[in-house]
Amino acid sequence: MGLNLLNLGLFYVGPETLLPLTSVLGAIGGLLMIFWRQVSGAFRRVVGLFSRRR
Amino acid sequence: MSPAGQIGPHFSQLLALGVWLGLAYGFLEALEFFVLGLVPGALAWRNGNSAPVFLVAPAFYAACYLLVAVIVALVSRLVPRWRWDIVLAAVLVTLSGYLGASLQGQIFSPLASVILGLGMGAVTIRFMRGRPNLLPKLVRTLPWLVTGTAAVGLVALAAAAARERAAFAALPDSAPRGPNVLLIVLDTQRADHLGFHGYDRPTSPQLDALAAQGTMFENATSSSSWTLPSHASLFTGRPVNEHRAGEFRRPFLGRGFVTLAEAMAEAGYVTAGFSANPFWVGRQTRINRGFVHWEDFYLKPGDALVRTVLGRKIAYELLPKFGEIDIPGRMRVEDINRRFFSWLDGSERRPFFAFLNYLDVHGPYLPPPPHAGTFGGSLSHVGKTIDLGAVTDETQVPPPELLRDWANRYDESILSLDAGIGDLLTELGRRGLEDNTVIVLTADHGESFGEHGMIYHGNGLHRDQVHVPLVIRYSPAVASGVRDSTPVGIHQIPATVMQLAGLSTEDFPTPSLFSSADRETPVLAEVGFRSQVPASWPTSRGWVKSLTTARWHFILHEEGDRELYDLTNDPGESINLAARAEYADTVQDFRTILVRMAPSDFQPRGR
Ligand SMILES: [Zn+2]
């Protein structure tokens, strides 16, 4: 992005903008997939904690 | 990684896995292009695509992923007991996830795309570790996958052909009685670099002859200073503030107004467009509305390469490092001519409305032989780009010797284009189409070579960027050898074409170039705010609008800056008269006219 050859070298500067929200959501999704075991394990522990107290 | 005693995958199994994943991802990418292509504006300028993607993408990725598989298979011989199938699948799925996420370019940032790809790779590893028998199963399905993707590709091509046949069949039964119309756009052709506009170099002998055979408008202005809004005005007859194509977050022509191609098709003309500008005159911008036959992509191998995400990265990011900086698969004048005539050969004998966009003089300025070097200067700059970061500094423009060489190469590109237009006209004559074909020749905008500290186009509205050629040749109805100095705009072309074709002009309220009414109205040009452009460019701060009359050029910036030039005494626009007290009334009058012509842009609004 920015002033690189792609945008200016081809002399096509379009009204392009990046959507920040989708990028954040996409990154969170990617991290969830990478650390799925840790995330699901932590989730199970938290759930277990509550169910034992009951 | 592998359970004790188990032997890793065979060499051939790894290759098959690579092809399998390539075909599967290629199909998914094609599908992503197709689905996004259904939503106007979802595929921005670089991302246009069409039916062949369903064949090209699977084949391209199968070949690329096979190459990766060969490398992994060779490496696998060093440690044969590893689950190399998992390694290969993880690498290729990660790559696929990254490519698929970055396809559109605006939804996910590069970093987010990488993280998404890695996430998919991680899921793949977990999935495959628990399934040792997956690989042989996948390999057995490979023949089905090959057959399936090929079948889908062929169906996509057949569907596109059927769609064109249906559009043709929907034309009125009775052919129109009017002449053929050939609308020629020389993309990025500024008027004052042409012989018939008084340029001191012989850049355009063929175009000069054409201008002498028809009526030439000396003072024609393009509706904007870049491709999409200008073409949108050329086709709808409306100013930018009405059609809004190319404005911020609107990289397409909306459905609001009838296009010239639609009106001609409705009158029974067979309509066809041939675009050498796949970025802004491609179907992703919806500029092709009304054209029964439309050619923009897959016309050369280099273009097929950039219709895949990986190919685009290779073409735009890798190849320039090896000196290959031309637009990949750029269509030259002879290519467009060939496509047009081959379509004409195969089309039914009824009057046509054809549109040709030639990109030869557009940057990067790379004139082909024998024209390169004709106008002297160093050829060492051919293909060289400057450090564009320097342009952001308001005090810097490219050094004069570089600008001079750019202009030399630009002029040589005109010479090359001119020769090709000569061939086009000769061939039309040979086919007996000279007297029954209206030829309209113009440009979508000009180009700056350092004027007002600017280069390229689309960044302001000075005359170098909006003064364009406009010639109409049609011996039965248009006077030859006439030079008309009336200020006119290219958005008057639709009404003019309809008039010459003997059709109603009601869809195009802007008067024809040959209408006798009102030859005093100032001609409007507009360019919208653009993000990610150098801060020294006026469009980085908001819209710019201008009015041209026989004597004056008035430019208004959204934030209030004004410029006024006396074109009769100062055609180079070097003295801004806007701040001088004696011109205060003139400035105020022009501003009032602008408010009247583009009222919605003068209402307070947020961005
Ligand atoms: Zn253009």
C-alpha cells in the first residue's frame, strides 16, 4: 500500500482504502485457528471452574 | 512426526498432493473473483476478472503448487520418515489462505492475510495428523478433481458466450438505418502534443490527416483528469457530480443514467467495446454497460498472469525488480485493431457502435521500435521510475532531464499510436466503411510532465491534464477541414453520436457538439478527493473543479483555493490571477456558476 510502484508506477491511483475492522477480525480469526487448543483448553477450564462451584 | 516404523509419503504422492491443492485453491480463487464480481465496487481497479479465470486459475495454481511439491519431495529424501505430506499441505494451505484473503486488497491488510493463512495452515496440520490415511484417499480423487475443474471452466466459458448471444438476440429485430459509429479514446493523450494542435514535433501525421478530413474541436475538455470518471461522462453524457463514478469509495459506474452503448443497442446497433485499459475500463467498473460484446481481459499471456492473485504478486512485485516494468500484457494499438477487426469479421451485417480504448501513450512510457529514440534524448531512462517517495515532498518534482526524457518517450509513443490509427483507418477504407462510419476520436485526459509541480494525471485540473483532442469525421454530415474553437466537453459526445445516427437525444440532455444553442456555457471538469496520493497533489485535500471558457480557466479547490488563468495570454497557466482585485468579480461569477452546476458538492458534508 501507499506510494509504491503498484499505485503510482502504473499511474493508477485509485480511491482505495483498507477496511480496518475486517482486518482486525481476520487477524483474530487467524490467531484463534493457530492457538485453537490453548483457547479451547482455557475455555474448558473456565467452564469447568463454574460448573464445579455450582 | 511420523509414527515409529511408518515410511513417509511417496515422491509421486507428494506431487499429486501439490496438484490437488493447486486445483482446489485455483477453483476457490476463481469462485471468489466471480462472487465479488457480482457486487459493484467489490473488485477494485486491479482486480477485474472474467470467465476464463475458471480455467486459468486452477491450471496456474496446479502448475505452481506442483513446483513447490517437487521441491518438498526432493527435500523429503533427506529425512524420509517425516510426514512430508503434512509439511507440504501446511505450506500450500498457508499460502492459499494468504492469497485468498489478500485477493480483494481492501478487506484484509497484508498482515491480517498472513495471520489468516497461518491459521489455516495450523488447522491443516491438526487435521492431517489424526488421519494417516488421508493422503492416498486424496490422491485417488485427483482424476475427478481434474475433470471437475476442467468441466466447470468450460461451463463458465460457455455461459459467457451464451450470455453474449442472449444480449445480441435481445437487440431489436430491425437494424437501424444510421451509419456505423466508431468511438476512439486515446487514453492519456493531451491535445497540445499533437501536430494538429500546433505541436512543434511531427508526432501525429495520421491523426493530422484525420483531423483535416473532419471537424476538429480545438478547445475540448475532458470531464475529469483520470480514466474512470472521464469515461463515465463520455458514456453517460453527465458530469462527474451526477454519475459520481470514480469518487471516493465508488470505483464503478452506477446504474443511474443511460449509457451511449445502451441507447445505441436499444436503437438496434450491435455494440462492442475493446479496452486496452484493464484497470479502469474493465468490466469491474461497470463501464461496459450496454456493450453486447466486450473485451478487456485475457487477451495476452501477461494479462492472464495478473488475473490470479499469485500471478499478480509475481508480475507487480517480482518482475519489476528484474526491469520488467511495463503493464503486464499491455495491449498495443495493433492488438486492439486486430481484436476489433476479427470481431467485425464474425459479426452480423448490421450497423455497429464500437468503442476502442488505446493505452499506448499511457505511462510507463515505453515506445516500441522503430519509434523509440526518434525524438532524441537519452534512452537510458526508458523504463526507469523515479523514487516516488520524493513526490510527497512539496518542494520536489522529478529532475528536469528525467521529465524531458519522459516527454520524449511519451511523444514517441504518440508516433507509434498514430501509425496504428493510420492502419485502422486504412483498413476501414479497404472494407468500404469510410463513408458510412462516424469516427469520433478523443481522449479521457491529458498528462503532466512537471507543469505546476505535477506528473501523471488525476491529481489536478490544469490544462495539461484536461485539454484533449476531439475530432469527428463523417463526410455525409460533418464538415471537413473545420477547426471549431468553441469550448466543448467530451460529455457532449453521446448526444452528438445520437444526432449523427439520426436518433433521439432525450437520454442525453447535454447538447450535441453541433447544436447551435448556447455556445457560451463554460465547460465543467471535476476530479474527486483521493486517498493515498502525495500530499502535494491538490486531490489529496478534496475535490477540484474547473470551468473553461474561450478566454478563462477557473479552478476551485474544495478547501477554497482558487486559480484563474487567462488562456489567451497565458496558455501555460503560469500566472494565477484569482487573488487580484480587478478579477474579483470574474472569480465570484465563476464560483456562482460552479455552485449551480454541481450543487450537491457545495453542501456541507462529512467524510
Ligand atoms: Zn485514462
